[in-house]
Amino acid sequence: MNVEVRGVRLAIDDVVIVHDATMVVAPGEVHGLVGPNGSGKSTLLRCLYRALRPAAGTVLLGGADLWRDLSARVAAHRRAVVTQDATADLDFTVRDTVAMGRTAHGGLFGHYAQEDDRLVDAAIAEVGMTWAARRMVATLSGGERQRVYLARAVAQQAPVLLLDEPTNHLDVHAQLELLGLVRDAGLTTVVALHDLDHAAAVCDRVTVMRGGHAVVTGAPADVLTPALIEDVFRVRVHVGTHPLTGALHLTFAPLSTTPKEPT
Amino acid sequence: MGKGLSVLVAALAIVLALSVLVGISFGTVTLPLGTVWRVVLSHLGIGDVVKGGDDQIIWQFRTPRVLLAAVVGGGLAVAGTALQVLARNPLADPYVLGVSSGASFGAVLAVLLGSSALGGLGISGAAFAGATITLILVFTLAQRAGRIGPARLVLAGVAVSYLTTALTSLVQLQVNPLELRGTMFWMLGSFAGAGWDDLRIPTVVMVLTTAWLVVRGRWMNVMTTGDDTASGLGVDTNRFRIELLVAASLLTATAVAVAGGIGFVGLLVPHMTRLVVGPDHRRVLPVAALGGASFMVLVDLLSRVFDRPNEYPVGIFTAVLGAPFFLALMRRASKGTA
């Protein structure tokens, strides 16, 4: 399912955060949203998960207008979300938490069908958390919790997956493991990422945001050039190839750095 | 998860039935237990009809009052549960939104001016109107650009509640001492003088609203995970918050209109319930409703037998029992956020 953002403007309490964002996410691709703090990545994502209504512009999910054509419930059949605020209530078990992913599919009386049970178990297995299904989320590590929230999104069975900086506060291993799971899920994915190196390694295409504008969209190798990164992120960068994986690899230094002569 | 819950609900229903029987059996006037039972059974169509004053005390005064206590206690517990989800604040209860103080203001105004001045509203009607007007006010103050923020809602409720409390005090100083005692009693809550007629509307409101919220239990669970997550999972958070607000207000306004302002039940009972059955609202709601009902019946009994033959407002006892719990909860909550 493709995602189209057309001329979206977003404001919180009359302060415009996103001025004009346009981007098209092709079916099946992993699409990164990168940009400095305050560039509007999270705000744009909040609009995609229907928490913030655009002041102008449209968001289309598979051709249907997210705000005009789709109810909150039907929107949840099309896109699932891993947010940054997912820490509020940890008193639920892993299984109960993942089962919340079936909320928009439940009947009037909120009962679970057998199909729901199966999908919930499968989602927990997919992120490798079956061993902890009966544990309280509060007893898990940050990386494990994030996997549980990913499982909840997977259980939603939506073709589009949205993630807001899912690797925050995770250790290196957990970061790579989570991004691997996101890729393996095989869904149309929009992920806001702080780490440009992760974005370069994981995303098929990235959109760079600056000051509430979507500046450019394209394959990481084409977009994440030294000139653009220097301009947008105000750091010096070396673009190379990862010696182990062969993927695009970025290393950073302060702008004031004078490059050493190659030896 | 169904079986354990059924057993618990059945057990609590039995506890409630026993509480009601105990509540009917004891009171300001001491009657032989045998008489009490004969009267109750006769009205259930078993045994001979009992005539005279005993029948009147038990069937016309005690029974409806005890049943009303049950309905109001259950309703306030459910209202508190909904408000805690709505405000995402463990300390929220019907008092926080100013509903109770608004109702009190309406009631004392009716006492001062007489019901004819308020278009023929009785004290209950004036209380209901006061609660509803307060709520619309709080609601209007709390919303911004069509969205209701949990923090703004609580702040608006507290501010409005201070205002109506001040106005209530002002009015109380104008009424004569005899009426003052009446308004005091009313502000602190009492089931004294309840008849069968007072029972109908609260019972219908309580049963229908609770049933509706149980249906919405999954959404209530999702709401506790944060607005963004809830939106992602398919809940229209703003609309659902309004739905919860309407349900909680309806319950509170109805309860306050018939029984006055009774504090702490809406705070105490939901929390104790969550300690026992966990955070799933499909379990919390029925258990809190039954628990709140039993609790209120027993507190009402306490208010009648504490200093016989005098009766005390139930609000005094719920506050005495509830305040220490509130403080303990607050200390725990602030530890968690520090």
C-alpha cells in the first residue's frame, strides 16, 4: 500500500511545525525520515497516525484520504504505529499488550476471536518474545519492550508500518536487532531515525527534513551526500562503505574539523 | 480470562446481597431480626404480610435507602474509573471535575430561593442542573482547538470547583440556621429520606452507563497507553474522551442529585479494584461497581449506627476512610515520578 503526503502543513497550538511536506512512499519500501531535532519528523509522523490533523494538505493511504475518507478504526486497518509515548502503562502482560493490536478488529463487545489469538501469538513469535508472553512489560529491558510494541503493531495486520525513532535508548545490539525485525516484517514502512548511518543501512529511500520542510527524497546513496549532510546537519561527514556489510557507511566529525591528508 | 472473573463477580454479588441485608437489618431504631426478615420475605411474596409501623420502617424507609446507597456507590466507583482513564491521572475522581461542587451549589441555591424561583426544580433537579452547567463550563474551558487535554481538564475542574464552593459558602451564610443544617447534610451526602421513587432514575442510569463502559473496556485499556498509541491502534481519542466524560458526568450528576456530594468513593474503589484484578478495564469495571455498592451500603450503615439515634452524613465517613488512602497513593505516585 502506498503512502502519499501532499503539501501537508501542521501546527501545534498555532505554532507551525511542518510548513509544507510532500513525499511518496512506494508499496513495500522502507522509507526513512531523517533530519535534525525540531525538523518536524515526529510531527509529520503524528499526522500519519492520525493524532494530529493537518491545517492544510492531504495524506493518502492506499489512495484514501486519512482524515476525510477513513475513520480512526478503519485507518488502523491500514497502518500500524510504534510511537515514542509507548511507555505509559506497563502493568499489562506482554500478551495483553500485543493483543491491543487487535482493538480495531474487535467486535462490539470487544471479545477476541480465535483468529485474533492466533495472530497475537504469531506476532509475539515473530519478534522472538514467546518466552516472555506472560511477563509484565514493566519487567522487560528497553530493547525487549520495543520488540513487544513492534509485535503489537504487527498484530494489527496493517500493510503500512510507522515508527517514530524506535531505536532511541537502546543499546547497539538491540538497535540492530530491532531494525532487522522491521526490515523482515516486509511492510511498507515509514521510520523516523536520528541515526543517519542506520538510515543509510536500512532504508530503501529517505526523505530529509529541515525546518518543517521536506527537502529531498531519494535513495540514501544519492541523497545523503557530504554537501547535503554538512548543510542540513551542520557536521562534517565521510561517506564510505561499511567494511563488514558493504552498506553505505557514514562517519561524522564537527564542522570545524580540517580533514587530514590521506596517508 | 473469563472464568476467574465470573467467580469473582459472583462472589462480590453475594457480598453485596449480604451487605444489603445487613444494612436493612440494623439502623437508628432497633427491631428484632426476625421481624426484619419476615417483612423482607413478605414483600418478596414469601410468608404472611406484616402490617403496621415495622413494615413501614423496613420497607418504606430502610430498604430503598440501602438500595440507593448501593446504586450510588457503584455509580461513583464507575465514574471514578472512567475519569481516571479520561484524565490519565490516578488521582482523578468526580470531585476533581467540579461536578460535585456544582451540584451542591445548585442545591443550596434551591434551598435559599425556594424551588419556585428556579422554575419549579426541586433540590435534586437543581443539583442535577448545577452539575450539568458546571460540566459544560469545565468542558469549554478545557478544550482548545477542539481537543481536550487531560491536564487542562483537571486544572479547569479544580478552578471551577473552587469557584462553586465559594459561591456555595456565600449562599449558605444567607440561609437560616435550620436550613443550614439541611444544606450541610446535603453537601456531605446522605441517603436519609430516600424512597422507592428516588431509586428509579439512578438505577437505570447506573446500569446502562456501566454496561456501556464495559463494552468500551478495550478502548479504555488502550487509552492508558497514551494518546498517540491509542490513535495508532484505531481509537478516536478526542471523541472517546468526550464519551467517557459524558458517561462519568451522567453518573456523578445523578448520584449527587439524589444523595449529595459523597467524596473518595470514586477514588478509593477503582484503585483497590486495580490492585486486586489488574489494569484490564473489562474486569475493573464490574468489580468496581459491585465493590463500590457494598462499600457504600456499609458506610451508610455506619452513619446510622455510629451515634444512635443521631445520623451523620456519609461523606464524613468516606472521607475519614478515604483521605489516608489518598495520601498514601499520592506519596507513592510522586515517588514514581521523582
